Amino acid sequence: MTGLRRLGRRLRRDRRGAVMVEYAFVCIPLFIILLVLTDFGYRAYIGSMVEGALHKAARRATVGNQTPDQIDAFIRSQLSSFQRNVTVTIDKRSYSQFSGVGKDEKYVDSNANGVYDRGVDCYYDDNGNGMWDPAATAGRTGLGGSDDLVYYTVRADFPRIVPLSRFLGWADAEQVQANMVLKNQPYGSQAFPQCKK
Ligand SMILES: [Ca+2]
Ligand SMILES: [Ca+2]
């Protein structure tokens, strides 16, 4: 019997290598699942922190006596525990009517073509900037005035804490966003815009 045959028989009898391969087949998927769950958990944790900070800040803002900078500072202070690796973006837009939140400024479609036509259709200049605005620019920046509705958006951008991006084809960074609409206290009078061309 040649040495090669003897080696083949020894390898067939030796189960230690097979156990290691089986162990790897079980452990690698489990390890990946654990990393994915950790990633989801971290994302959920940041999402809940962002939402909680936004709720607290919005309540303070609606009572009044808060400047936009103070609201921003409050939100950032609430998120300061993990802000070193998280970029926080805060946007506040105010609207005079709930029906206008996140939508185009209203207009009267005089020529019935389904779109706003400058100089032809009259529009309601809700944000008072002298022009019709689509949803992206509608509303006023800041906290608005009495009885106004304020649409808060807080977005957090952060790097993944587990090295899955290359392995699973995911992006290196994640993003969570929280939104809230609150109505300011009626501590004054509010003027509604008139339709104009
Ligand atoms: Ca039109
Ligand atoms: Ca406008």
C-alpha cells in the first residue's frame, strides 16, 4: 500500500476536519444574523432618540418664547450622547393651514391644464414670498407665528456600527428621520393670504 493510499484512508477516518467545516457552516450565518440584528437595533435606538427629542422640542416650541436657535440647541442637547458620530439636521417650516402642510401652495387653475401657470392662475401665497411655491419650498422657514402649524423634521445621518456594508452590499451610512406637525398657541391674530396673480 502506498503512502498516498494510507493518507487517503486516514483522512476518510478523521472526522475532526468535517466537524470544523460543519461548525463554520452554522456559525457564519449565525454571526451575520447577529450583526444584522445589532445594526437594526442601533438604528431603532437612534430613531427612538430622534423622535423623543423632537416631541420634547416641539412641545416647548408651541408654548412660545422659544427662538428657532433655542429649539435647535435643545434637540442637539437631547441627542448629545451619540452626536459625535451622528450628523443631526433640523428643519422647521410653518404653515397657516393644516391642508397646506407638505403640499404645493394652492392655486386656481384658470386654464384647466392641471399645472400652475405664472400670470394666468391666481395663487395663495401662504409663505408670503411673492411667488407660487411647490411642496418643496412651500411654507415659511422657522417657527411661524400664532396659530401657525409647524412641520418639524429631524434627520440623523450616522455610520453603521457593524462592518456589513461591503459584505452585504449596504451603504456605509444610515439615515433616520422623524417628523411632527404641531400648532402654535393662539396668542395673536393670524391673516390668511388672498388669491393673487
Ligand atoms: Ca393652469
Ligand atoms: Ca409663496
